[in-house]
Amino acid sequence: MPVCTKKCGKNATLRRPKTGDTLCKECFFEAFENEIHFTITRAKLFKPGSAVAIGASGGKDSTVLAYVLKLLNEKYQYGLKLVLLSIDEGITGYRDDSLKTVEQNKNDYKMPLKVLSYKDLYGWTMDEIVKQIGRKNNCTFCGVFRRQALDRGAAHLKVDYLVTGHNADDIAETVLMNILRGDLARLKRCTSIITDNGDGIPRVKPLKYTYEKEIVMYAYFRKLIYFSTECVFAPNAYRGHARTLLKDLEKIDPSVIMNIIQSGIFTSNVLMYIIS
Ligand code: SF4
């Protein structure tokens, strides 16, 4: 590896997937964290002193989000009160294990944790639902109820914001899926960094411009503990096709992820202009 391109004098240990820069670990951490700080401050995502619930699944995205938000909150004195909020869908062999990682996050990052279960909220688990309806469309069902469960959890915690770990790849995939389905009306919502369900608690995506590969790299070099097993009920073939297409395109040109997001934003703005 050549020397770090930030001219810190150290040898580079990695190549940034997003920019191609060769960096040492410390300069990568700084660049990664600064970009998220820039995203937060440029979009004025949080008011000082706010209470923020972090939607925590134990996976890489929410683990990195919790770690970086805590770090930035202390470094730049955002004045945020951070709390972890997890949803237990009742999926044996998946959520029961990933919740152990969230418990670990709670201890490592010294944040309070609230867990809400489908069983308590709705009277059934996803295991029971899949037994009844089978594996077809179970994710549509589960996704709708998880969004509602997160909203109810955020209201219960009386927080001002609910942040989620949606990253740039997730958003680009959703833009692609909406275009492939001809559902352009959904572009606005999926590309917005902040959305409101009408319940007064905005949902915020601080990792909107953060590449998935860099999240994995950051977690690896920071030695963060996260849960990486896929849900046992995860067919979702359509998103899988969009993901494969995106990954193939990213190999040719990494900027394709940002280009798709920007195209989604532009198209939704044009639509809004035409409608108004
Ligand atoms: Fe629910 Fe599907 Fe996600 Fe599993 S993969 S947690 S069933 S939405």
C-alpha cells in the first residue's frame, strides 16, 4: 500500500470504496465520521437538547449509527439524549439472537434500551404469522408492522426524533425498485433525509450518504460487535434483484450509488413542480 493520501505520514491500510482514496485507519475514521457530521449539520437534522431514539436491530448499520452518533454527540456537543429502540418481531433463530447484540450495544455505548415486541403490541409473532400465511409477502406484512411499532415505541419514549440506519445503498436500491415498478410517487419519501408520519416524530436517516461497504469497513476496523445473520424469512426477491444490479454497477463505477440517489431526488422535485 502507498502512503496515506491525507499526507499524515502513515502508510495507507485501505482503499475507500466511495472515493478510491488510499488512507490509513485513523484518516478513514476521520473522513467517515466527518461526512456524517456534515450530513447532520448541513441538513440541520437535530435541535440541541433533543431526545433521539435510535432504531437498533443489532446489525451493522444501526450499530455503526449508534457508535458514531454517540461519538459526534460528545465531540461536537449536539446535546442529544440518545436511547436505543428495538423491535422484537418474534422470529426464532434471528431476532432473538440479534437482540443479544443490541443488549451488548446498550452496555458498550451506555445508552438506555427499550424493546417492544409484536407479541405485546399485536398479540402474535412473525413465527406464528408465517405459519398461517406462508412465506409469500411476509416481508411486506412485517415491514408495515415494524414501522408502526417503531412509531409507537418513539411515542412511548417521548422522543423528538427517530433515527434509522438506512444507508446510501438502501436508498439507491429503493429508488431503483420504485422506478422499475413505475411508482415514481414514492421517490420523494424514499430519498428524503427526514420524513414525518404525521405523528409529529420525524424519522431521520443520518447515513443517507454513507456507503454500505464503508459501514462494514468502519465496523471492522473499529472492532464493533454486530449481528450479521440474515433473517430466516428473508426472500424479498425483488429487492434482491435491485441489490444485485446495484452491486454490479458499483463495481464498474462506485459513484453510481450517489448518482441514483441524486436522480431520485431530482425526479421527485420535478414531479412536485409539475403537480403544484
Ligand atoms: Fe421481517 Fe422480512 Fe425483515 Fe425478516 S426479512 S425481519 S420477515 S421484513
